[in-house]
Amino acid sequence: MFEGAGAGCQTARRSLVSAVRAVEIPTVLVAIAVYSGYGIWTWFYRDLPVWLWAPLNAVWLTWYGSLQHETIHNHPTRSRRVNGWLACVPLSLWIPYPIYRITHLHHHRHGGRRLTDVDGDPESFYRAPGTVSACGLLRRALFAANCTLAGRITVGPALTLYRFWRLEIGRVMAGESGRRQIWARHLVGITLVFLWTNCVCHIPVAVYAMLAIYPSISLSHLRSFAEHRASPEPSLRTLSVESNSLGGLLFLNNNLHIAHHTHPRLPWYQLPAIWRSMRAAAVHRELVIDCGYLNMAIRYFWRPVISVEHPGFADETDR
């Protein structure tokens, strides 16, 4: 009997050791840094000048978004539930984590054959072919501005929020399966965030929304600005923007977007090594913006990186 119990304990011990080894320590350390920094910067809201507090919180919310992206791709543990709990707190308020997970994984479907397709890619910035001419002058101007870097980081977040909430309100009103439950849980999370930021740290809601959340969306749009473009060939629809180590850490190397789409299951800290083996071929195909985001800003601050309307390339085999 004792031999059987001993064998059972050894099996349990081996399982525990295996589970511990499966945890990706670099991502866990990022999670600790993200939550710790967020707590510190929000707690000291009344002690820091707004010119310092606002960018710090915007950067930390952006970093949190990068962490959420990692958990969606099944990091840092083998448990989807644990990963979800690690990044489900709605610090940025505007998007429920389950919806982000659903839409982002849909973005990765079909091996890149539907990237940038207005109907097949929920993260596409293109408008449907032939639809812009029917819009008013103001909307056409906003859509055109959103194709430049200057517009993407200023009016782009507002367009993203409007589009997302309009679609979600329609889905909730239509009674789409599970949507009301997702938003009900999200409202609970928002309440907890408000209790901390507003009731404990005394950060006005408008200040948190406009000086932390909105700039964090702008930073995320900076990263994603040039990542995808329409092309008849699916392999030419993804680009990489090389950055320094700080940018790589902030975006958890998601700026090496070709490497991420080619190997979506790899953790962020393994992407640079993979990218080095892919870089020469990507440069040859003009899929790399080197010298970081400064070079990208010089090229595209006032100049559109994509057309407003999708040029119409589609992979009919997926329809």
C-alpha cells in the first residue's frame, strides 16, 4: 500500500515539476512588472505632474495590451484558463478580453489568405470597395486621415472605438449568443477598475480616459500602422517594423510581425532569433521598415501607407 502511495506521490511530483517548467518565466516577469507599475503610477497620480503621469500610464496600458496579446496565443502557461485570468482585467476599459481573443484569433485564421480582407479580417483598416463615395465629406476626410500616421494616432482611436462599439451594440441588441454575458462580466471588471482608479487613487474618469486610455490606443496604432497591406499574394500582406530593445519590450516583439504571423505559437522572447533567420528574405521582398518607428514616421506621417478602400484582392477559395 505504501509503495503504491509512494509511486503516486512521485507521479504527482513529476507532474508538478513539468507544469512549473512549462511556465514561461520571462512572460511572468513582464506580468509582474505590468501590474506593479500600473499600481504604482495610478497610486501616485496626485504626486506626479500630469506631463509625466499621463505618458507613463499610457505606456503601461500599451504594455498590458501586449501582455494580453501573449496570453491570447497561449502564454505563459499551458492552461488557457490561467492565461486568461492573468490578462482579463479591463484596465483599458473599452474592449472585453474574450472579444479581443475571438477577433484576434480570427485575424490569424486561414494562414494569412484573408489578411486585410474587409469581410474576413476583423483587424483590417481598409474600407469595403465602392463604399467611401457614399459617405459624407467629413467621414471621407477622417478615413483618409486614418491612412496616415498623423491621423492614425490622433483620430484613429476614435474611429476604432466608434466602429467597435457600434458593432457590439448591434450584436448585443440582436441577442447574439454569449455576447450579453461577456459584457455583463466586463462591466463587473470595469467597476473594479473604477473603484481603484477613481475611489482609491482619485483619478477623474475623464483624465483616465483621455490622458491614459486614448494615448495607449494611439501607441498600439503606432505599432500596427504599417503591419498589413493589401496584396494579391498573401505572403506580401505582412510587414515588420524593426525597433530598439525598448520598443521590442513595449510591444513584446510583436513589431516583428512577419515572424509572429509565421510562428504565432512562439513566445515573444524567441521571436528575435527567428526573425534574424528570416530578415534577409523579407528585406529582399521590401517587407521591412528598418531604423524603427522614427523612419516610419518620416515616411508616412502625412503620407498614406494604404488606400482608404481595399483594392479588391481576395482569395476566393476561402469564401
